Amino acid sequence: MPAKLKDAVVVITGASSGIGRATAREFARKGAVLVLAARRDDALREVRDECERLGARAVAVTTDVTDDASVEQLAHRAVEAFGHIDVWVNDAGVTMFGRFDEVPVESNRRVVEVNLLGTFYGSQAAIRRFRERNSGVLINVSSGFGRVGAPMQAAYVATKHGQRGLSEALRQELHDTDIHVCTVLPTAIDTPVYRAAANYTGHHIRPLGHLLEPEKVAKTIVRLAEKPRREVAVGEAVRGITVLHALAPGLYERISSRRAVEQQIVRDEALDPHSGNLFEPVPEWTGISGGYKPAARETVRRSMTRSLTLAAATGLALYLLRPRNGTSHR
């Protein structure tokens, strides 16, 4: 890898908005050479121009990650233009809300195609190029929901678990090389993904929890490119729900289910079901932010998460240390 990413060739999918766009800017500030991929031509060219104004060389390659030939062409264009690939970031993704049994089959399939198969195709294209030089960093952007479940987003959760599992399998295959595979697990982030989400709930949806800025994830991705680590959570909430789920999975599931029904669905705002950006990109919301009000400060977020974790750990400890009178509990 070039020192401190200057002149490193970086491919980013999903670069037209949100985390991908923020990541492109962050790499540009480091002097990386960027190959930017997404479905939206106009937005992609905007990002390319932004990166060039920051002093980076950048090209935009319109890419549909659900098409393996399109992803292979992306990799080919990167090597053709710059000779090799140093870093590949799989960030393209979509989400969808709705009860699993009420969501159209084709919509479930599309979430899997974009999030999981898109990561498959990107990872395969990247590793093939990395093996030629026995060097490279693959970064797969999963989610905190790659560790735990969530209601109303079954297909999304399944793909995020799949991305995490894929990364783990690839690390084992590549253990004797200088090729690194990293997984990023963000908490809820203030990006346009919620604005463009497919929605079959019959109501408007709002994101849950304290939203972090996309730039926090972007900085994490860039740090991983410089110093790879196997898996990194972004946001205290991910660590909190992971611990709670490990210690008391039933409690976690009850809390998660109740929050989705009571807080995420806006009951007084009816909405016709729609497929969002699953099958076609939407022209709006091409920026980094989703436009949601910033959440409470980091100190408050950490306090709440740690309190929840402590309560769960204390409850489990009390349960395990309870007096046993020879009674069998089932």
C-alpha cells in the first residue's frame, strides 16, 4: 500500500450519496486516486468534481452492483486507468420496511441482490485484482444489524448478517496473504437511505435512535484502509445492543419489537406502499446527510448505552447467582 494512502487507488461503490459520498471526500483529502461507482450518473459526476476540487484524481463509472458484468467492468476500468487497485469499498446498499409476510417477493429479492450479491460481486472482482499483487484492502460496509435482528427489516437484516459472514469466510481464505478484509458495522446514520427506502408499512417511517453523521463512518473506513482491522463497530449503540443481545437475547428482542411498533412507525401519517429506490434510483437526496435533526451529544448517547448494558449485565448476573433449592426450572 502507498504510504498514508497518497496515490492509493480506491474503488467505492454507492458513492453518489450518504456514507459513500462522505468516504469519497475523505479519501480525496488523503490524496487517494478514486474510482467512484453508483447508478446515478449526475450525482456521481458531482462527487467526482468535488473530489477533484479537493486535489484528488477521480473517475466516475456508472455501475449496477446487481450485475456481475457491470462490476467486472468497474474493476477493469480502474485497472485500465490507474494500473491496479489498492482498496475496494463495498458500500452500495438499499433498505426496506414492512412486515416480512406483506412485502412483495420481488422486493425481498432485490434487497438481497443489491446488498448481498452486490457485495459478493464487488469482493470477487477486488480479490482477483489483489491476488495479482498479493496486496489490497477490501472493506465491506455492513451494519449493527449484522450482529442482531430487527423487525420490519427482515431482508435488510439478513443481508447484513450475510455481508459479515462473507467477510469472515474471506479472511480465512486469505489468511496467508497480504490481502485484508474488513467489516464496518455502523449504528443508525443520518443518510438519505431512509428517504429512499422501500416502504410497505402503510405509514411513514422515521429512523430510530441517535443518528451519527456519515462522516464518522467515512473516517473509520479511511482508517481501516491505512491500518486494517477485521471488524469495527461505529457508534456506542452497536456495542450496547451486541452486549444486551448476547446476555439477554429475549429481552433484546422484546425491546426491539416494541420500539419498532411504538417509535419507528408514524401512525398518524398514512402512506401508499412503494418500492423506493430498489429497482430504479431516485433523483432526490444525493447529498451526504438525510436531513434528519442531529441527535443528542455523544456523551448522552454513551451514558444511555452503558446504562442499558449495565442493567442487562446486572440482571443476568443476579439470575445466574440466584439461590438454587434443588428445584429444576424450565
